[in-house]
Amino acid sequence: MLKTFAGALAVAAALAVPGAQALDVDPALKDYKKSAGVEGSLKSVGSDTLNNLMALWAEGFAKEYPSVKIEIEGKGSGTAPPALIGGTAQFGPMSRPMKAGELDDFEKKYGYKPTAVRVAVDALAVFVNKDNPIKCLSLTQLDAMFSKTRKKGGKEDIKTWGQLGATGEWATKPISLYGRNSASGTYGYFKEVGLGDGDYKDSVKEQPGSSAVVQGIASDKFAIGYSGVGYKTADVRIVPLSAKDGGACFDASSDNAYAGDFPITRFLYVYVNAKPGTKIDPLRAEFVKFVFSKQGQTGVIKDGFFPIPSAIAGQDLKAIGVE
């Protein structure tokens, strides 16, 4: 998965400044230019991770087209496919790819599959309280903390911070686990990559949104949880991760995300009902063009995620019939 991801984003590595957090939009992306005759309303239903970003895009788009109304509902990636299938939403933001069953259900109704538009890159971060001393965690250790099945090969159930090498007051303190609910694409992606498709422990405190996960960790000194990197606050810290025990640890930086070195890196998607061989309507087309403009991808950086390079933008615009 990471090799494929890194290959898809090879061009983007040039966007990150080595050894720094500075990040720029691909200079090949164009400024958005307003078109005539764009009107109507749009609704987006899906990912909570993408909720703030969809709102930023909607705000920017509304400045260009004040008469266009955009409604955004972010209750989890699992709510996107039914909304697209039922026609109650024009956009389905998801923090994971659609599952085979979801694609099949859509195809049964429309005769073709929905189109995935890759709109941003996210390092799915593991957060701890700002006072936590842990310097690095492996996916095996994460699995032993969050999962009761330990499919990553952990030898023991990890319940205390002392088992991870913490000393002093931390040594005997139980680990408090925070995560998302099952409607969340982030829940599903962490389950797949972090837990090897194992089962979560019953003790994980499931939260309705990414902000709630981070807020819980900020107020619980001995907590750990996962969320999109864009939700970081001053009260939490992101833990560097390694793919295996004893392996190199990588920060959740843009450099490491684009290279595929950070082991829980993913695309963020917006799914669209686009019949192959045809062009989508002007309103949806202009919104997607705005997302892939300099203004739209600047919003990605503003929201704490990493921008899409022009090569991928071009591929995905072509896929939905937008020139």
C-alpha cells in the first residue's frame, strides 16, 4: 500500500522543503477563474475528517458565486455512499476508499461505479497528551495497545505506559485509548493499517469526530488516540511511528508522507457520481476545479493537510470529464 502511495505521489516530494515544515502548493496548479452561468445548490455528506476542509472550500467558492448554496454534513465516511446512491448529496467526502460492497451498491443503481477524486494527503497521526514522554511507537506496539487480536505479532497486551518504557509516575499508569466510531473512515483505515484488520479493544473510547478525539487526549494526561494530522492542537503531541519494532521512526511530516515513509499515510477523497464518457454539470465541475486550483490547495495546507500535485489533479479532473 505504501509503495503504491509513494509512487503516486513521487512528483509531490518536490513540494516539501527537506528538513522543514514549509510547504507550498504545486506552482503548476492554476489560479481559479470564475465562469459565467454557475448557479444552484450542492450538498456534501460524508467524512468528519474532511468536514473543515469542505467548509473552507465552500467558503472560498461562495466568494466567487454568492448565489450558490452549499450544505455540508460530516458524520463519517460511511454516510457518503448511501447519500450518493440516493441522490441526496452531490459530493461524498471519504477518508478511505469505498469498499467493494459500497461500489457494487452504487453500480447496481447507476450501471457504473462512482469516481474517486483525490483531494488531499493526510498523515493519520497518533496523538498523546503534550506531557507524554514517549518518543516513538511501532505499529506492532500500537496494535498491542488498541487491539485484542494483536495481528501485528505483539507478544503481550500493552496496558500501561511502563510497558512502552515510560518511567516515574508513568510506569504504572493505565493507557487510556481514544478512537473514532465505526461510521468513520479513519476508524476503518486505522483498523486496516494499524491493527492488521484486527478487532479493537472494548475499552477504546469511541468519539463522534476527530476534534473530540484530540480534545479527549488533551484533557486526559495518560491518553493516546488517532486522528487526521490537521486536527493537532497545542495541548497534544504527535508521536513518530515506525512500521515495525526496531525500525526507523518517522514524524508525520509532509516529506515523510509524500515519500511513503510515515507508515499511516493516505489520500483523502471526494466521491462523485460521474458517468464515464460524459461531462458533469457546470456547478459540480467548477467546484472540483476550485478544489484543484491554487486557492483550493492552499486551503488544504491551511487546514493542516498536504496538497495534491498538479499531475494527480489533472488525472482526476479528466476522470470526471472536466478539462
